Amino acid sequence: MESFKKALMAGVAGTVVMTVFVFISHYLQLPKYNFQEMIASYFKMGAAFSWFVYFGIGIGLAYLYGAFFRTMLPTHSWGRGMI
């Protein structure tokens, strides 16, 4: 249960940071990509459901990273997070 709590916090934090960068990419003259809109169009559901799925994917990827890939990387914990 402790690993799920860590994955929940890391997944939410990582998803928020990635979302902020996606939203400001338009102002940096980078291509705009809206993940939430893509999920909403795929499932044909409302915005609240697509945000729930979006954060669920982030939390799921953080859990998979912590459960399987974290021990395979060759450096300390802060360096693993950067990879």
C-alpha cells in the first residue's frame, strides 16, 4: 500500500508538471498538443471523465516505473527519476 501512495503522489505531480509544460508550449512557439482533448474525443465522454483518465494514466505509469523499472536503472534515486 505504501508503494501505491508513493506512485499516486509521483503520478499526480508528474502529470501536473507535464500538463503545465504542454499548456505553455503554445507560448514558446512549440506545437500545441492537448492530451485531455485527445482522450475526450477517443472515449466520447465529458471533460471530467477525460481528466480522470488522463491522471489515471499518469498514476499507472508511475506505479509501473516504481514496481518494475526503478531497480534496473544504474544510478541513485534522484538520477533514476531524471531518466
